[in-house]
Amino acid sequence: MSWREKTRWAAVGRCCLVALLTANSVQNGASVSGGHYLTAGSAVTVLCGAALLTRRLPWAVAPAMTTATVGVWGWPPLPLLLVALFDLAANRRARVALGCAAVALGANLVSRPPTSLWMPQQYGASLFLLLAVVGGLWLGSRHRLVEALAGQVEHLRIERELGEQAARAAERSRIAAEMHDVLAHRLSLIALHTGVLAARGGTLPEPVGERLALLRTASTEALADLRDVLGALRDTDTTPASAVPAPVLRDVDELVEQARDAGQRVHAEVDGRPEQAPAAHRLAVYRIVQEALTNARKHAAGAPVDVRVCYRPPATTVEVANAAGAPAPGAVTSGFGLVGLGERVTALGGRLDAGPAGAGTWRLTARIPHPPEQNGTRT
């Protein structure tokens, strides 16, 4: 049940309680007056109950009415005064509540009505009034504490969502920038080779030479367009494009060797050749294994890690599992690494799963399907 629903049900319960106490006060007044319900005291008691239920009235109306009613008629309408004092104390008006209690007790002491608060027990009513104020103070403090905690939880939830959105956006920009550099490398090779062939145009037929010149021009223009895209993707105010190292299509073996050199126990199995998967898949595999090994070092230091990668069609698959271990001292995590990886794999049409796999084992798996043409089928 949410905080708003609990507050709504508490308001409904309060209304029912006030209605019940009003009926009880009228009954008490009638029993004192010989069974007569249509009396001035009963009418004023009903008005006090209505004032307690009406939220649009100024806050001082209900306490003033109940205090005056109890001061004149004594203990029959006392339950309504207890509710009023409870509300005052819960809303940080404990001094006003104590003042109302003192006025009601003083008026009964001076006027001495037949149903005075000082009879039959001299201090019984005073104890009830004091308990109402103390109870209101306690419940008001608890309500404010719970409300503050609920606000903090909501703030943390919103902050978490904003962090995940920022991580996804950063991962999209990183994917686009990496693919730009990979494509720029391949287009530059095309431009280079077509330029070499075009230089030997004397030995080639004229149509072939024209096509080579056109191909070289198109590849050069494509490179220029990619540079413009890179300028839009990278923040030139903080990191110049020339200072960002171009991504390299590295193999998982390099990551495994680096982890072993750092003292991590890693067992790796690679099925197929990286060239069997698209460049985007290879970049994703590198990032997944890198993040998984980093998380294993942070959260399960010294635990063995198993890495399995398959590049063969119809899909590139990655599985990294590690046993339980002690967290590394001083490890600081943002919690958004897996969010970025999930965004990368989803953008490639795949799926990423991470979580416990039983017996204290943590497993990270990813499956990225190959393009239809590469799977041997065409759409």
C-alpha cells in the first residue's frame, strides 16, 4: 500500500472515530439530562463533531468550540475535546492544546456544573487530556518522519532513473563514436586502394577508370560526413575529437591476459573466429567481458572466472560466470555499467541477462543475433 493510500485510509478512520465519539457524547448528555436528546448540549456537541470533520474551517474553530462546550457541560463532550487536543499536538501546536485543556479544567472548576471534569475523580480528566497531547506529539513526529523518509525514497528513485537514462545516452554515444571510427578506417582503406588503381588508369579500360574515380570520390565524401557526425557525438568543449583514441577491434584474449597479469584467475573458451561476427558485435563482446571481469574483481576478489564466447552464426553469445568471493576493499561502484551494456546489446537486437545462478555464482550472459544476410537468409 502506497503512502497516499495509507493517508487516505487514516482520514477515513478518523472520520468514523469522530462520528462515533459524537454519538457517544450525545448519548452521555442524554443520560445525564434524563433521556432528553433534544437539548442545547446535544446540539452544541453535534456542531463540535461537525467542526472536527470539516477541513475547510480555520484550525482554531474546532478546538475553541470543543473547549467552550466542555467548559460549560463538563465530561459528556470530553471525547471530542480529546480529539481536538490530539490534532493540535500532532500539528505542532502543543502549547495551544495545553492552553485549551487548562481553560476547560479552569472553567469547570469555577462554574462547578453537575458533570464537572473534577468529579467523581479529581484528576482523572486531567490525565486523559495530558495523554491526548502526548499521543498527538508522538504521532505527529512519527508522521513527519515517515513522510520525510518517503520523500527521500522518491528522490532516490528519481535520481536512479536519471542516472540510468544518462548511462544509456552515454552508451549510445559511445557506440556511435566507436562505429564511426571503425567505418572511417575501412572507408579510408577503400579510398586508398581505389586511388592506387585510379593512378594506373592507363592500363585499365576507360569505364573501369571512371568507376574507380567515382568510388574514390564517394568514399572521400563519406569520410568527411563521418567526421561531421563525430563532431556532433563528442563534446569538443571537454574532450577534443583528436584526443579520443580510436577503438580497436581487440580480441577477448587480450582482456583475459591483462586480467591474469593482475592476479585474476580466468578460464576462457572462444568458439569461432572474431571475423565471423560483425564489427559492432566484436566491440560489444569486448565491452561485456571487460565489464564482467571488472565487476568480478570488485565484488568477488580472488574468485575464479569462466569466460565463454561464440562468434559463430546465427548469433554471437557471451557468458561470464564467477563464484562467490569477498568484495575488494575500497571498491566504488556506480551501478550503471550493466545499464549501459544492456542498452548496447538491445541496440544490436540482442538480450543481456545478469544475476545470481545458484550456489553463490554470478552469471552475465548476452546473445546478439547476426544480420539475416549473414545467417544465410534474406528478408
